[in-house]
Amino acid sequence: MESLTIKVINQVGLHARPAASFVKKAQSFASQILIENVSKRSEKVNAKSFVKILSIAVDHDNDIRITADGDDAVQAIQGLKELVDANFGE
């Protein structure tokens, strides 16, 4: 199991378009991937579910924790970190 906490720098947080990008990237990995909003002490939710990601209300400057478990967990964490760090390609 791999885990990483990072800050969301996107001005709208993890809503609508950024959330859709995040889900698409998460779905490209076989590992089970969970995400939680550390700043708001949310529950861990399935990172492959658009609705679940919206439910944890990640805003600008919130810290999120991504946890992955599976054969490609390291790659999943790294890929999602790169997406967040690149501001979701915006």
C-alpha cells in the first residue's frame, strides 16, 4: 500500500473538470485508489468515482491524501501526483 499527501493548487479545487481528469487518470490504473480531503477530515472515497470525489469537497489549497493498493500502486500515486502538480493540465 502506497500513500501520499499533497496540496491542491487549482483555483477551483477538485471540482468539475479537474475531478473528471483525476478520475480518468485513476481509472487507468488497476490498483484500488482512495482519496481523502485531509484539510476537511473527510472519509476516504473511491478515487475512480466522480461523484465520490465531488462529495469530499476539495477546495483550493486543501491537502489531499491519495492511497493506492495493488500491483501498480507506486505508478498510480506518481501519476496522480504529477496530474495534481501540473494543475490538471490547465
